[in-house]
Amino acid sequence: MAIHGKKYSAVSEKVLKDDYTMDGAIAFLQENPTAKFDETLEFAFRMGVDPSKSDQAIRSTVALPHGTGKDVRIIVFATGDAAEAAREAGALEVGFEDLIKKVQDGWTDFDAAVATPDAMKEVRKVARVLGPRGLMPNPKTGTVTDDTAAAVNQLKAGRVEFRMDRNGNIAVPFGKRSFEKNALLENAQAIVDAINGARPASAKGTYIKRVTISSTMGPGLRIALKEISA
């Protein structure tokens, strides 16, 4: 059983048993901090699809209108002009065989990885390292591309990836507690729209079973499903 601190417990006692609106949940978390640092606010979706079926997998990206408030560290597997463009766009590290070797040796101190299509044959060698961490470049998320500069710029600007895990859950951050409430609401709505837009064609019945919003160190607040229905 998890043991929480006094501040967490004090805030938890204020949480209503009724479902919150997104506006109400965000306002509550902003007014009731549980940490001294600027906490990240995050969605947690419990999906109603079967995660064991490949045709019901959910994975996509969404551009947050106000970014995440995080300095995104991006590496790029590329050579030649694509490598130079990635460096100019502000990638943390750019390389090919040397970078692959570094990752093979266990380095994963970054938030996203981009690769050119011709580099992917070699990049697959580190799939066992990147895949479990959700860092493997993927054409579906725009991280396998010859336009490395555009990919780096989009990731830095606030494009986030979401994917359903093996238990049918999706977690997505949508900003910092210090953001203006309207900015957080617009970011949150962008995620809700993207999740609804990613519904698999084969999915039947209830698509989203439960949604909560929480801060890094705070309790989860359940959101009314009518707030997130398509």
C-alpha cells in the first residue's frame, strides 16, 4: 500500500466524490498544489477496447496549442543534409552508427527519437531499448521522416505522442500547473479530440470507460464522461 504525505492527504480529503468537469478539475489542481515544484498535469484514460487485438491498437500524436511547458530532448538518427538540418533545429544529439552504439550501451536520457527512412534498418537494432520506453521512431507518429527539422520543431513546440498500453490505459501530459487555466483547457480539449479521433474502426461498445486528471504528486480527479464524448 502506498504511503502518502500530509499534503497529499490534505488535498485528497477535498476531492469530491462526484465527477468533475475539465474546468473544475483543472481549477482544483491549480488551487491545491501538492509539491513545491511546477507540477505537470496529466490525463489517464481507461479505454474500452481490447488491447490484445492489433486492429484495436491506439497510437497517434497531437499538437498541443500551448505546448507542454517542458524542454523536449530529441535525438535524431541521420546523416548528411538531414543530420545538419536536425542540428540546426536544436536536436539534443544527432548521429548514426555512433548514436546507435550509444543507445545500445544503455543511454536513454532523452524524450523523443527521430530517424530518416534510410536509417531505420540500422535503428531497428535498438528496438529492444527504445520500444519499451515508447521512444522508437515510427512513421505513424511522424518520427520517421526525411524532414528532420520539421519533426524536431514540432516535437519542441508541443507535439505529444499517446499510445494505449497492454492494460488498455493511455496517459498523456497536457501542461504545467502554472499555465493559465484557459491554456490548459485548450490543451486538454486537443487531447480529448485526438483520442476520440483515433478510435479504431473495429472498436465496438463503450470506447472510453473512465478518465481522470491528476498532477505529478496529486490525487486523481474523475472527469464526467459527457465531457469527453465525441
